[in-house]
Amino acid sequence: MINKNLREYIEKEIFTSYSKNDSGHNIDHIKYVINRSLEFAKEVDNINYDMVYTIAAYHDIGHYIDAKNHEKISAEILLNDDNLKRFFSKEEIKIMSDAVYDHRASLSHDPRTIYGKIVSSADRNVNLKDIIKRAYQYRINHHPNDSVESIIKESKSHLMKKFGPNGYANKKMYFKDKDYDKFLKDIKLLLEDDNRFREVYCKINNIKEK
């Protein structure tokens, strides 16, 4: 399905960069997004699977440089990768760069193309355990001196903002996905119960409270 030479280039030169990212945006996450992107792409007529694959492969590559602006940095890395000119036209590279920029759920605008909608949808994690681990890892990486109480409180606040009743991630799914629907129901129930959230959060992240 994917051009052999393109796949070899990305696996050799792009995948290795993901060792610099945190555990929530490492190569396992990238392969997860690639697989989901290719599945969603099957629902679209006349889609370019090489473009879908490439967009997913690059979408978090700039995360270790600046997590808060990683979508912009990742898009620029793709746009300026001259090696991609061997496989794509200038117009196709621009579409892919735009899709990478548009993938982030917290952005105020919808993706500009179907390619952006594919990777944005594929980037939605459906594993509750992984989501809670990522929330904890973010707090530890950016606020290492916070108390356990503060870490739990801020993590819950972030997850509520993202996945709560009016959460921005709820609206950034552009394909029917029963796994994501189930995940949203599960996390909604967890967020409604403070004690249960604390219990699950501490267990998943192996937090031993004093």
C-alpha cells in the first residue's frame, strides 16, 4: 500500500527522532496514529495513502523541541524536508504540512482538508490508562516540585477541559469510531467521581501517598 522507498526513508530517518520525545509521544504513539490513519483513510474515496502515512509519521516530530507549539514545528519540519520531494509534488507537501499543523485537538479551527481530519481523528487516544499516564507525565515534566495533591487536581482539571461535557477533544473526531465513543463514556464517568478518579489516577501512576 505504501511506497517501499518512502517507508524505508521514514523508518530510517524520521522514526529515530521520536526517541527524543516523552513517553506519550514516542514511536509507539506514532505507529498507533499511523495505523488508525490508514484505517480511517479507507472510508475516503481517492485518498493518497502515501500522504496519509507521511502525515501521521511526522505529526509529533517537533514535540521535544517545544511541546506547546509542536504542531507548528512539526509542520515546518515536514515542509522543509527536501527528501520528500522524491515522492510528492510541492502541492502535496503543502497539504501534508497543513494537515500536521491542524492535527491538534486544542486548536480553535477545524482541519482544512480531509488529510488533517484523518490525522486529527487518529490522534485521539482510546486507552484510558494511557491518557491518565500522559496527564501525570506532563505534570511531572513541567511542574516537578508540585505536591501530589496539586498534580492530581491539575491533571483532573486538564482532562475535564479536554474530555468533559464541553471538552474540545469531543468535537475533533471526524469519523465514526466506537472505541473512541466508549472511551469518552468511561472517562466521563471517572471524572464525575473525585474519589474514584484519585484512586484510579494513583494506581495507574504508581503514586504512593503518605
